[in-house]
Amino acid sequence: MGTSTDTDTERSAVGAVGYPLGVWAALAAIAVANGALREIVLIPRIGEYPGHVASTAVLVAAILLVARAYFSRTSIAYSRAELLSVGVLWTLLTVGFEFLVGYVEGTPVSVTLGQYDVFAGQVWIAVPVALLVSPLLFGRLLSD
């Protein structure tokens, strides 16, 4: 049997990974709801491109709000490396999810990759960037 310190350390290590996975799951649900809002409300009212831009802005704002809420309330003291790891994890899960959905829907990889082409006016890249930097931004900002 471990001491209470060993148990606390193990629990913190599990929480350091497990809680951010739960936060990402919540972010994924928000992203799906945002996609529905975009398709049902925004695009019919303001058009395809403005709808995508507005939807991306809403999702980036939601990511920042959720990350701020989580890191302002967590009792876990994340190191800089852990915060960067959380950002990388969230980004990889999101990009992987996008490609998986595209594959299931039969969307060519070139079309999915095209969503990241800022030179073609695509703004989606702001979402993975927000996912990557928000843990480090709020984890450090709110811990100091």
C-alpha cells in the first residue's frame, strides 16, 4: 500500500490527463452544436463564406472560454510541458476527428486539407491554433 502522498500523486497524474480529455469531449460537443448552428441558422441567413467565418469565430471564442473556465478552476498544478501536451492532445484529437468524419462521409482528403488553406481564404486553422495555445495561455496566466 502506498502512502497518502503516493496516492495523491497518482490521482493527480490521472487527473492531469483524464480531465483534459473530458474537457476536449465537451469542446467536441460544442463544435458539433456550432456546426449545426452554422448549417441551420448562419449559412441560410448570411451566406456560405460569412457563415463559416462567423462559425469559426464562435468556436474559437467557445474554446477560449472553456479553457479559461477549466484552468481557473482546476486544482491540478500543470507544468509548462504538461500544458503544451494538453494543447497538442486537443489539437491532434480535433484534427483526427475532422479527418475521420471526412472519411466516414466520403469526403476526399484533399477537401479536408483544403479547410486549412489560409491562402484560399479559409479561417478554420484558427480552431486548432486556439486549441494548441489556450491551455498554455490560461494554464500559465491563471496560475501566476
